Amino acid sequence: MSQNPVVRMAELEIAAERLDAYRALLAEEIEASVALEEGVLSLSAVSIREVPNRVRILEVYADQTAYEAHLRTPHFLKYKKETAGMVTSLTLIDVDPIAMRAK
């Protein structure tokens, strides 16, 4: 991991009746971001089991420049546009990594 990674947690609530469509768009956006952007180190999305329309996304970018570049990509802009009416609440939280590993 770089010296200055950007790590964020996104907490979203999705309109329950639009959840399936939202999940499909989110999965498409995550796949494209990881495949096409060198600075996107990790994107992981989960939902709260008891309340599946509460979605959490852990985002890890190489640095601030990579994060800002991500916000301008066609796939992210498409995701934002097409999910705008589905997201009823969004909170972005900057977090500091303690231990992050993958296998």
C-alpha cells in the first residue's frame, strides 16, 4: 500500500423497491473500477443482513490523485447518474487503515 492511501467507508441506504437494480449497477461499477483503474486498490460492498437496503462500501485508493481520477471515470459517472434516484442516504467516512490484508 502507498504511503498516503485514501481509505473511505460509504454508508448508503437504498430504496427497498430499487435494491436489485442498485446492486447490479454497483457490481458493474466495482468490476470496472478494479479492472480499469490502477489507483483503485480495493472496493468491497456488503449489505446489512437484517436490513439489506443498508449497504456499506470499503474503498481503498493508492492516493488522493487516484481517488479524484476515479470520480471522473465514465463508469463512476454512469453509476452516480443511474443510481441517483435509488440512494436515499449517503454518508462518506474517511478512515485510517489499521490492518488490511487479502488472500
